[in-house]
Amino acid sequence: MLMYALRRILLGFSIMIGVTILIYALLLAAPGGPEQKFANNPRYTEAQKVAYIAALGLDKPVFVQYCRWLGACRKDADGVEALLGPTGFPAFLPTPLSGIHTGILHGEFGYSYVSGEDVMYLISGAALPTLILAGLSIVIWLSIAIILGVVMGIRSGGKFDNTMSVVTYVSYSLPTFLLGFMMIWLFAIVLNITPVSGMGDSRISPAFGSDLYWQYFGSYPIEALLDLAAHLILPVLTLVIVSVAGDARYVRASVIDSLSMEHVRTARAKGLSGRRVIMRHALRTALIPFATNIGLALPFLFGGALVTETIFAWPGIGRLTLQATNSLDYPVLMMILLIAALLVVVGNLIADLLYVILDPRVRL
């Protein structure tokens, strides 16, 4: 088990190296950049533009730019790029060994081209709203998908299975933006029982995440939680409906396949109860393919749902990604993509380990 995990970790590390190169190359080739700050603005001279680009190191060769962004090289006292830190150790090693404090390997992620704020400050500010929204959605979505899929698989061909098959087909085919607007129209406009958007009522609470908000939360915790819960209803409902449909059908198909396997038929032939056969034999086998979906829930937890967060004005990572894309704010976009890629790798590692737990033959 340990050696299998180490092999998967080394594979993930090599994948992340390739991802950093790919992300940097793609965004380097994309239009725009920091020079957009000076576009059609007569207040800036050409000399100021050149000085700004030089300060960012964007006048250097592409390989040097990439190494600086990664934190794998530095400018020494003579102004020459060096792959060793001031301590004599390679620059890509942790800061205590290399003496390097810049670059993503050392926790320095650059500054936004648009606002000038630290990239990690922007991402961390948007992370909590996404964790709240996506975390709650994932728990509900996976729970419903597994239970619904198992029941549909056990009762395959029955009225319940046929009815839920139609429901899941319809909900799966609905675009997220359309479902979101339908939710707003029905619950917020027609029935008027939920808020339209945001994380809180601006008339009674400050902006979420601000110092004033936490003061308000400390003084009126019950009111703040109830307000947050009310604003969570529509985006969570939208994410759950869209996500459950496909996964429920996935679990259903796995359950039907597992019920026809030889070891399950043997368990039934031995006289085991139907409940025990399903829980001890069929369900475990059926959840092996679904482990991949559970692992990939981790990047979803970070990235949220871009469309859903935009529709409901939810100030999370998804909305920040859209804003960074529209404004060509590449430092922010690069870090979001990099963290998302890291979570995909970690999610796949979790899925692989779940495979080993559910089916020990995988490690062979």
C-alpha cells in the first residue's frame, strides 16, 4: 500500500511540472498582459511602460521568466540569473535551504495586474465562500446520488426506476444557467421565499469576509447564520440537481453490473439475506468505479461552479476566475489554474487509494 502510494505521488509530481510549463506557455501566448494597463491611457509615457515591464522581469527570455515565476532561479549580485540560492543549494528547494523567498515554490504568487493586490490574498478571500457553497453541495449531492443510484439499480425496470430515469435525464440535460434562472424566477420572484443572490442581505449585514462582517457575526451569530442559510438555498439546489442526475445513473449502472457478478450470485445461493448481499458484496463492488467521481469532487470544491457563482453573485473562486479571465489578469488566473490542477492530481490520488481499499487487486 505504501509503495503504491509513493508511486502515485511521484507520478503526480511529474504531472505538476508539466502542468506549470503548459499553463505558463498558454497564458504567455494569450492576448493582453500587464501592458494593457497602459493601453489608450495618455498619462503614461513609453519610458514608464518599459520600466514597468522590466520591473516585472517580462523583458527577459521566456525560460528565465518561467524560472523566476516558479522560484527556481534568481538574480545574483552581478545581475546574472543563477540556479543556486545564496546558501549554495538549488533555488527550487524550500526557503530555509535555498534562501529564496520569491516564486510559487516559496509561497510568493505575485500581484494582480488589475488591483495590484497580492494574488494569494485575492484567492484566499474567495476560497471560504466557495468552500461553504461547494462543500455543502458535495455532501448533499454524493449522498443523494449514491442512495438514489443504489435504489434504482436494485429496482431496475420497476416503476420507481423508470420514473427516476426520466427525472434524471431531464435534469441532466438542463443547462446550469437555465436551471439557475428558473430557480430565481420560481423561488425568489414568484414564491418570494428566498433571496435572489449574494451571501447576505446588505440591508442588515456588511459584506461577507470583511472585518465588519465578523464583528456582526460575533454579535448576532444566529441571525448571520440564518441569513447565510437563506442565501445558500438556490445555489446549492442548482448545483445538487445538476450533479446528482449523472452520478445517480452512474451508480445505477454499476449496481446492475455488480448484481450480475458471480460472487454476488454465489452469496445469494448460500442463503444470505438480500440486504446483506447488497451491503456486503454488491455495493462495495458497485462503488469502485464511482471512487473516481468522489476523488474529482476535490477540485470541484476549490473551483466551485463558475456559472452558478456568477448567476447568484456568489463571491467565490468561480466568480473570481471569470473576472480574472475577462480582465486578462494573468497572475490571478495562473494561480487559480495551478491550484485547480494540483487538486485534480490530489483528487486522483485519493481516488486511486480508494480503489485499493475497495479492491486490493489494484495494487498488484
